[in-house]
Amino acid sequence: MNIAQPVNSRVDGVSFTFYEPEEVRRMSVKQVVNPVLLDSLGNPTNGGLYDPAMGPFTRNHLCGTCSLSYFDCPGHFGHIELPAVVVNPMMFDTLYRFLQGCCPYCHHFTFKRVTAIRFVSKLRLLEYGFVQEANDLDNLLPRTGKSQDDDDDMEEDEDAPSNKKGGESADEYIDRIKQYVDDCLAKPTRATYKVTMVNQVRRQLIKDLIARSRNFTCQNCRGPVPRLRRDGYLKIFREPLTNKQRIAQQAKNFNYRDVMELDALAIEKEMKGKTPAVNGSAAGEMDVDEESEDNTDESEGEGDDTYDSIDAYPKKTAGTTSAKTSVFMTPLHLRNHLRLLFSNEAELTRLLFQQRDPQMANAVDVLSSKNLGSTLTLPANVRTPIGLADMFFIEALPVAPTKFRPASVMNDEVMENPQNVYLGAILKICVFMRNVVDPDADVADVDSRAVAEAAEATQGGLNYERVISTWVRLQQSVNNVMDSSKNPVLGKNGKPADP
């Protein structure tokens, strides 16, 4: 910094979030692809975990990026390009809860539109510090005289007439809620509100949102919602429908959507022309008390789970055999489901996960559904709905600079850093998976879609089992790197046990 040119600004706040894949690739100076650390002469290998581009290996080396010495080089990040997307273990619990409340047909939360508007309105008020006004919103009941717990049963047909006893339709009630919020936001903003109190109310509000989204029937499209089951922090299964749900699915001709047909660009195109999901709101990073939510999760099953097919969601009726067995949902399918949910519920999910800054309210307006995929220039800290959904998953794994993974030298013998054990395991799995999918393909040619398509092409065969098993092992190794407590079952010498 040049002290002759002072900066006429100050820091107003700090926020934290996860790197996007493109951010990791831009930050990285080297893609790590070689699982071999050192050559026969004891020098770092090119493309290995001690590549000179990430910093000097010993005091006698220079950095390959900045050419500084061992003590002067700050270190440079590298990255590992995963052949298949995996779930971010830090977000696995939140991902599981949100998918439980997501309708697999319309990809909205399973509660009604009136309930969604109430949650959005409360979150908007909390962003500006209006805690009392957010609590008073519970007293704004529909004129039908129903209680807060019954407001979801209101008629939502826009053409439906009002109640003869002076009642109002759902649209009229929603307009009253929006008017109430606008009146509150017209007041002077409480810049000195107590953050701890707001966060406490937010946590309770998010708990209520998750609890009310767990329905056996979607309140929007009336489709039967299947249960999900998790196996630790490795797998998520879709359970078969009950007999009653299966009969309702056949009667209403509901079919699971083939999310494999969609990518980020296809979802953005699909959302164009739909009703804008953003309503001029400030957004916030989700804050959930995980310990209090653990006892509300579905039971976790570990052990001999069998899965008959990848969750490619073929367009079949419920009468087929696949409708009566548990289905393993790969991280690729989980990501596409979450992308659709975040695109359809853009305003609500942005209030939960976007940076919490009331000054960003106007900037967030440009992220409405009708503007998705446009060439608008967005602030650096504002993400699209798909960008918010992608933070639950990892495509490019950052690798810490060499100076933060120093090798121990004893009697001229180099001892490997413990961090490199798990990173090396990931590299070996990546090489093996690429060879299973396509032995002749380059590193950049094998991605999540290619892995899923290769598994589907050999479904039921030996290659299918190898692809899926390797995918789970990759998830297990990433869990060990980021948070070993997410993978408590370890094998000999601390190595990951077979999934």
C-alpha cells in the first residue's frame, strides 16, 4: 500500500463463504495430478503435491512462481480437479435437510406459497434489525379468522372468490403481508440493532422452515414426496413410496424428472420467462444450530446397503420394480436437484445463504428469475441461485501451499506430512476413476457427467459397481481432508476403511 495515497474508506464488516469452483481455479497456480511426491533423486515431481510452483520444498530451493526463497515466499495454492463432483462435508447436514423438504416433481419447498411468503417477509425484516416487527407478523392473520397454523389451508386459486363471511383469498392475504413489510422497511433502519438477538430469532425461524417443509405430500403440486435416508456423511438414498403414495402417484400420473438432462445453462434457460422470484430483499448466510437439529433427522443407516440403480430418475411409472427399492442418489443428481430448488425458490434461499448486508438490497434485485443467464454485471459478493447451490459441492479441491505441509527430514530421509496422506489418496482415486471411465481420455475430458453416463451404460455390471464404489471412496477421502470427524470409521494406520 502506498502511504502517500491514503484510502478514504473503512471496513464495515466481514463475511465468510465457500469458494466457487472457478474461484479455486483462478487462485490456483498449479493443478495437482501426480500422486508421486518425489522422484528417485528426492526432488519434487512436476504436478505433484510438492510442485515447485506452490512454494520452495527446502531451504535450498526457490519458488517456481515468485522466485523467492524458502523464508520469503508466502506460498501459493494449487488444486485437484476431481473427476466427479462430491458433497461438501461441511454442508452435508444442511443439504440433507433441504432435500428432505424439496418436492422431486415441481422442485419447490413442500409448503404452500403463503407459508413461503411469511418466511421471506420475516427474514427481510430481520435483515434490517426489525425483530419485534418480525414477531408481530404472526399476528397478521388472514381475515378468514384462521390461526397461524391453518393459513396454509387457504385457497390459493387466483380466480377463487373471497369468502362470503368477509374472508380474503390467498393473493389478497399475501398483498397485505407485503404491504406490512414495506411499511416497516420505510421506517429508519436500525443500524445499531443487537446482532445476537437477530441471530437467535433467525435460527428459530430456520428450524421452523425445515420442520414445516417435511411433508408426505407437496402442498403445491400435490405429489407424493418420498423419504430420504442417509448413510453417515457418504450416501443419500431415496426410499420407495408407501403403497398409499404409490397409488396416488399412479392416479395423478406423477413421474420423477430426469435431472441428468439438465446442467447449469439449461436450468438458467428454463427459469427465463417465469415469475420473478426476487422481491428486492437483502440476503443472509444461513445459520442453523446443528446440534438441536440432529435429533430431528431421519435415522442414519450404516452397513450393507444395496442400491439397484443410479438416481438418473428415468421417466417410469410407479408400477415398475425400481419404484419398490431404495435408490442411491449420486452427488451429481443431488446437485441438479438443489440447483432446481434454489432457482425456483430464489428469494427464500438467497435470504438464507447470501451475504447478510442490508446495503445489498438493490443489487440483489437484478437476480430475479427473468434475468438469469443475462449479461448483467453483478457485485463480487452476490451469487446467482445456481452459484449458491454449488457451494454445497466440491469440483475443484484447493491444495494448501507447500510451506503449510512441510516434510520432516530425519537422517537425510524425507518423511511425508500427514496432510499428504489423504491428498495422495484422493489423487490415486482420481487416476483410478478416470481409467475406469475412459483409459484413453485426458484429465480434462472426464467429469461428473461422464462418470455418471459410464455407470449408467454398464448398470448392473462389474464396471458399474467399480464406478459407484470409487465415487463413494472419493467422497470418503475428501471428508478426511476437510473434516476427519465426518468419517469416524478408519482402517489400519488411519487410512479410510472400505465404504
